[in-house]
Amino acid sequence: MRRRAFLVLFFLWPLFLFAEDQYVYITSTGTKYHTESCSYVAHSKIKILLSDALKKGYLPCKVCNPPTAVELPSSPRPESNEASIIHRTVVGTVTGITDGDTVTLLWHNQTYRIRLNGIDCPERGQAYWKAAKEFTAQLLFSKPVSVHVVDIDRYGRYVGDIYLGNLYINAEIVRAGYAWHYKKYSDDSELARCEIEARKKRKGLWQDAHPIPPWEFRR
């Protein structure tokens, strides 16, 4: 848990550097930050710096649209935007689930395909493909998430680590037995531990005697 908290803070730190040091408003129990005139702060209004709200993990209100510190580029073309995206963290809403390891993120009325970093879920036509997709949908669909973008793949998808609050979604999918740790592209020790745990407990796809890794299925 401490490692996750450190990762979230580390990945969000660029946001704090670029944030305009202005005030926004939170409530005593909510998880969003707001403008001063937002109806959600009519009965509980706590003034806080935007940078501090981001550090504490508050998300922007969808009703009043308060200022945010960073945006995805206006064009999703990887050729021109790669350098500006990598190692940036953005907040958006998951509006679509392609499969267990690929989702659609809505940010400022534009959609972006996000491939979860370091994991590989069963492909369409494989056993547990539908189960993996449904598991990811239950976790993320219509939820506000933080995405730390680490790369762009050859299909033009943004590769990233997704967090739902402090929950590291990439690891949760592996832990549930619906993805392999994609060791060819990741040395994440937490993902490795989650796969070992899922194998031992025969969760998800590990119920099969000899599950076929998706990278072999794609050949």
C-alpha cells in the first residue's frame, strides 16, 4: 500500500509543478474539488489550493468544471505528441471497454484508447476473454480514473497505469487471474507478485491446466 501511495504521488508530481496556484473548494466528505459557485459546496465549502487538492487525490467536479493542471493533447496523433504525453498524468472517465486490458478514456469531450501497461489479457476467441472484459468493466466503466501515460504503442494507443483512487487497476486485474504479467515489456514486481498469487489460488484463467498466453495466441 505504501508503494502504491508513493507511485501515485510520484506520478502526480508533474501536475503540481504545472498547476496554477489558485484556490478551489472541497467538501468535508466528498472526493471532488469545485469552483466557489458550484451547488455541491453550498452546505460545506472548504477553501484549498488547487495544487493541494491534486496532491490529496481530489478529482475535478463534472458539473462546475473547475480548473485542471494538465490535459491530453488536442490531437491523438502519436508522431507529433509522444514527447509531451509520456510521464504525464491525466484524469478522465472510462466510457468504453474493448477488452480486459484496453479501455476508452473520455477527456474534455475527446476519447482516447488506453492500453493498460505491463499486463496482457486473453484475446477475443480465447477462454476467459469475456470474463476478463467484464471484470475490467465492473471496476472501471463510468468511473473517474487517473492515468499515468508511459508510452504509445504501434497501434496508436496510449499505454498507461490506471488508478481508481489509490487502487492500482493493472495489478487488480492480474491478481484476479484475468491477465498475465507481460514480462517482455514490464519488470513491475507488484504485477509479478499478483500473478504468482493468482496462479497459486487458481483464480480466473489459472483454473485451466495449460492456459495459452495471448502473445502466443496472436502468432
